[in-house]
Amino acid sequence: MSDPTGAEPDRSTILRVRPGSGRPAGRPASQQGMRQHNLALVMGTVAADGPVSRAAVAGRTGLTRAAVSSLVDELLAGGLLTELGPASNGRVGRPGSALAVSERGPAGLGLEVGVEHLGACVTDLRGEVRVWTRVESANAALTPAEALTRLSALADDATRQAASLGLRPVAAVVAVPGLVGDAPGRVDHAPNLGWHDVAVAELWPGELPLRVENEANLGALAELWAHPVAADFVHVSAESGIGGALVVGGRLFSGARGLAGELGHMPVHPDGHPCTCGARGCLEQYAGKSAVLRMAGLAADAGGLAQREASGGRYDVIETLAVRAGEGEPLVLDALHRAGTALGTALAGAVNLLDPAAVVLGGAYAELGTWLLPSMRRELAERVTVRSWDPGALTVSELGRRGPLLGAALVTVRAILEDPAALWS
């Protein structure tokens, strides 16, 4: 396993599905729907409260013990639950067997295509990272088919590693830095990759079913499921571009056509620099990675990824920015100050419009929070007019650059917890 952005995630702490994540909403409309609903209810209760006995599950769900026993047997047979041994219930008599979500069996496979990297990870049904790989790859210089072929090889390797741990990924979700519209498996526009109207699912050479999602949305979902700060928050992330996502009532708000959150092209200076999108003064022209490197005098250091990849070298411009900012280089500090100001200006508009409980800075910029947050907080304090702005409501993601890849893997995990019957229906 490798991760050029930092140490391998600690599987005991970095990613765990939060309590209640698998409990379904709504009422079933048929006998089959009732059983499907009850399977999800039992699965969600064990995921939230386990290890727990059958009797405790019955008490917490309102189902009869006979019904719970039948449902548990089905989930055990499907490899979704496991029995750990006797569970104390504080009562006289023979204790029941403790149930827990299985660390083997069905799993989620997350994939990522970045401008300069590829990634793959596998999470078990407890939400724990079991396989993690991230490698450099100059994807903007490749055709979509070439990039996806490389990604497929990485996915195959991750699947083999998962199999050695007794895990079986049942679906793959790929994070991309672009607009994913209504058509399933298709990227409408990913300018930093040079992808336009790409049928990713049709080009995908892998065997698992593939779903394509925007990286910023997946980063927000990972934040919601792994380290929730609130049920309503704005998540802003940055890698090569800047993306945003909105979570409302514990759910991702994607807009009428799935395109909500294009924060990078929100104008902060209407008569400012021309943007690649055709407009002027977009946020990315003042706070995007290329803009920050240019202002910091580091633009020349950012080139040559293909050559570094061929020679086995490694260069991380975000780490370089952090190191030089920590050393007090005036140009770097000024660049980050100006980027934070632009980010704060854009986010103030979002806060005034949406009134979220929190704003989370994620992606690569989470690693630069020490220098970005002061100017962001100042702009928010000055520009948020609908209410008094709490500086503590702007936080830095604990996941950082890991967010989109982890979120991609967790999409499948969540789907299984919320509808376990779908695995064998």
C-alpha cells in the first residue's frame, strides 16, 4: 500500500460509519418490502449499537424475537453480520450471542482519477479502510481510455489485496474532478483533465459495476459519514480546481441536474482575470492551485510531472507550499493570504444564501488551513450579514485529500447497510 499524500490511514480511527447510518426511513408497501425494510432495520441497529444481542436488537427495533432471529440468520448467511460469542444482557439466564457487522464479506471499492494521481481503496462494512493505494499519474496528458485502463489495473490490485483479507468488493465508485450530469456513468465536463462528454462506464474495462461521482460531493459525503460537524454544512475542497458541496439535513443537495456546488466558478472579481470557463474573475483564478503557485513564485516547480513519474520521482506542490509557508517565505504567505481572502469572499455569499451551520475546508487546502483560515475568517466575519458569524463554524477537514476516495468507497457501504437485501435480490 502507498499514499504519496501522507501515511497510510489508521483503520481504527480515520474512517468509521457513524451510528444510525444504516437505518432506513419510510414505510414498506408490501410483504417483500416489509422484509427488506426489516433487514435494513436490523442491519442498521447492529451497525449503530453493536456488538449487541438478538434480544437487544428486538428491544430496540420493536420486532419480535422470532422475526429478529430469522432476519439475523439471513444477514449471517450473506456475510454481513458475524457472531462474536456470548453477550451479557444484565439478566439472569443464558446470555445471547453478540452480533457485529462483519469485517469480511461484501465491501466497497472507491476509485479516483485526479489530474496528477490515481487512487483505490477498499472499506469493509464497518467503514474501516482495509486497502489503500494512491499513485502519481499524469492523467491530463492521457486519453480517458488510457487513464481508465491504468485505474482498472489499480482496482484489480486493490481487489486482490481485499480478497486476501476475506473481502469482496461488490461495486465501484469513481471520483472525478468534473461535472457529472444526469446520464449514468458519464462525465459532462472535467476541464482540468481535458474530459468532455466522456462515457466512463462504457470505457471502463473492469468487471465490477461502476458509478461516477463528482469528487467534491464524495468528499462532503465522507465528511458527513466519518467526521460529521453538523447536519447542514458547506464543504469546499481543492486539488487542481476548487469544488464545493452542500449537505442539508444530513443529505447531499445536488441540485436539479446534479450540478450544484460549482464554487470554483463563482465570480469574486466580475471584471477580473479571464477564466478557462469563458467567464471572468472566477474564484479559481485567485485561489486555485495554479493561481496560488503563480503568486507564490512556484509555478515553475509545478511542472514536469510526467518526467518525474517516469523517473520514479515525487513532488508534492501542496507540501512544498506548506513547508515554505512554515519557513515564513513572504511570497508564499502573501499568496495564501490572498487565496484565503478570495475563498472567504466566495463562501460569504454561500453562507448568506444558505445559512449553513458550518463550513468545512477539505481537499488539498486542508493542509494549508493554518495560513488560509485567518483571512477566510476575516472575510466571512465582514461579509456574512444575515447573522453574527461564529469563527469556529469554519473548520478544517480531518480527511483532507483522502476525502473523495474514502467517500467513493463508502457509497457502496452505505447502500448495503440501507438495503442489504439488494445483494441477493
